[in-house]
Amino acid sequence: MDNKQVYLIHGYTANPNANWFPWLKKKAGQNLDVKIHVLSMPNSDNPDPARWEKKCSENIKGDGEVTIIGHSLGCVQALRFLEKHNIQGAHLILVSGFDETTSTLPELASFTSTAINYREVLKKLRMRLSFLLSMMILFHFIMLKL
């Protein structure tokens, strides 16, 4: 893939080998010849926003075509990353996300205590679509621009 970068930010208590991440990485590689960089977010059992921001800043390259996939708390981090960095024309896939403090996970309040500036995020996205599809169909659509 020419100058296309795909990153996946996992969520709370997860790691790169959890959930559906290995499956997506394998299928994207086999079916689409796309390499997904699954970030290993630091201390996911007790996450710190500053450390997660640093991890993303050190690993996500804003040059070329960027796709960021966030899962759970990774959605909040993906939105924060786009909000704060000079990236244009990004693709964003959010799976099972949230953006405010929840009564069931008060330990994550440090990620959601400040509202996300969605206007800033939206300016940085290539397309703005909201619909539900299977993960591979959506990923295929974005990567091949069908």
C-alpha cells in the first residue's frame, strides 16, 4: 500500500493480542495487503492519558493517508489524538466507543473529564459517514475507496 498507514488503538485492560485485533490484522494483510500497526498502549489496566498520548505521538505518523481504528477507550484516545495533532484527511473507525464519564468505569474519568472538540476532529477527517457494516466491509471500503 503506497504511503497508507493504519493504526489500531486498543482499549481498557486490552493488548494487541486481545479481542478481534489479531483477526483484523490477519484478514487485512491477507485480503487487502494492508499492514495494521496495533499499538501496545501502556499500562492498560490502569491507563494514564498522558502516557497514552505519548505512545500515539511516538508511533502514529501523520504523513500520507492515515487510518486510525479505536476500540473502547481507544476511541477516546483516537479522537484526542486527532484533536491535538496536525493530521489532515484521516480515516477514523470507532468501535464500541464512548466520550463521557460512565458510572460503570469511573477509573477512566481522566480520559473524559474534558469535552472533545468535535469540530476540530471533523476538520481533519476525509469522509464523515455514520453507518454499521461488518468490520471487513467498512475497512475494505475505506482502504480501496469503493
